[in-house]
Amino acid sequence: MNEVKPVISFTIPTWNRANELRECLDSIIPQILESNEKIEIVISDNASTDNTSEVVKEYLEKYDFLKYFKNSENLGFDLNLISAVEKASGDYVWLFSDDDWLADGGLNEIINIINKCRPCFISTNFRFIVQNKEIDFDSHREHMVKSDINGCTIDDLFLYRTHFFTFMTSNVLLKKLINIPHCRSQIDAYHNWIHVYMIAQVLGSRACGYISSYYAVLSRADNNRTDPIVFLGPMPDTFQRIFEEFDISQSTRSKVIQDIRRDFLTLRNWITLLITNKTVSLSKSLAIPMYYRVLKIIPKKLLVFLWKMYRLLKGKGYSLPTEIGDFLRKETVIK
């Protein structure tokens, strides 16, 4: 008798986040136990040096639906994610970050969508959490859909979600449509963004996606591993490759790039990039506004002074934002 395959495999790549992983698992496991469907969790440990193994062992002793694999060396994010997906046996893989949470009712909602529509891909709404409190902001709220959209294409995904679908944990993919060997061959081109390429690969020219209005997951927004420059360099460059390969419409391309500039290239961020010497890392596709470019001729010391004065007038004292202050202190030490 053939063994019944899991409907969903939660694929969790992890590295040195034992405490966060515990919270992640504690949000998922109770919902698996309540489900009538077969579900599994696949954890791929990227050679963690903390107590991740000990934490996972506690769960392995209790639950037979959990699989744990530990790499002998750190493979990098992309290969570790690919490894987790490769080892999954479910029809669908839910790409899940080790520090995010499954929202109440999230699993049941995704199972209902699968049973009803059998989509090749599901994108869920999500909320952000900072210090265990939910937060919200306008541009994010704008791209969280109010009603479900069935039969969507990759162009639709970019149009409705813009850059927000790059949040890995909000994506569920039909595994058989993921060309794993080809993903491995693309890790240099899509460095740290291989999950985005997987999504594009699954949707391809198909109209089989599903955009859900259910807030199924919570994203930890205070993740200090993420350098904001990735949203202004590697991310738009990744999008440009996908735009070309999958023939995204020009109007959708323009909207996505505009949204990236609006959300990540604020005046504050631009000045930060100028002071910290990171403007060279920006994607050429962003088309920096002329009035931003003018600021490049202002000496760094004057920019620093003006920013301190601005913060003083705002009641924040004659000071600099933390990221700039830290950079200047390091720069002084090096000199």
C-alpha cells in the first residue's frame, strides 16, 4: 500500500537562530496537530554553531512529522533553501523563514484553498511584528489584497503584491513545478533571492496562482541580518532578470520599480547611503531622481552637520541615527 504523501511541507532553512526557531515551530505545530491532513516540517540547518540541534531534538522526540537535516558546512542561504525543498515530500512546499510565525488559522486556510482550487502557487497576506507587537504601514497595507484572486499570472503577482511577495514566508508552491537542478544552476544570478526565482519558475506562463486575502503569517521586521541595501541593489536586479525571462509587461515593471524607490529610497535612506559610501551598490534600474543626485556634491561633513541640526529641531538632540553614527565611528577607527 502506497504511503499517503503530506499535502504541505513546511520547509525551514535555519542558521544560528535556536530561540527564534523554537517560536516558529511553536506557532506551526499546534495547527498541524489540529489538522485532518498530513503535514510535515522539514528543517535544513546550515551548520549552526548555537544550540539549534538541541532545540530541534526536543521536538523530534515528540513529533514524527518533523524532519531535521544538518549540513556539515554553511552552504549559503540559497543552497540551504534548495536543500530543504529537495528533501520535502509534500505536494506543496511552504517556504518558511526560521524567525517568522504562522498566524492563527493560517494552515487551515491554505489547506482549504488547496482543496478547493488546486493552485500551483499561493501568496498570502502577512503582517509585520516588531518586539512581538504587530505593526503596519501604508505601502504594505496597499498591497495586502482585500479579496482572494484566483487564476493569477506572474504579471498579476507583481502588479498586486509588487515587491512584497519577496517575503519568503508568504509563499506556498506546488513542488513538482520547481526545477531544482535549474535552481541550483541559477544561485549566482539570484544570490540570496533564489526563492523569488522559484516562484517565477512555478508560475511561468501559467495562470494558476492564487493570491489570498487571509493574513496567514507574521513577519519579524526587526531582523538585524538584513542590510537595507539589498532592497535597492540585489532585489531590483533580480526583478530585472525575471522581467526579461518571463516577459513581464512594461507597465507592471514601471510600477514595481516606482514602488521600490518609494518604499526604500526615501530621502533619509539616500543621505544614509551617501554618508556610508553605499550608493555604488544601487541598481541602475532605479533611475535616481535629479534632486537626489544634487546632494552628492555636498561634502560629507556638511551632510552630517545638517542632519544633526535637523534632528535637533525635531527634538531628538544634536545626534545622528544609529546606523550612521556606527559607520562613522568605525571609519574613524580604521583611519
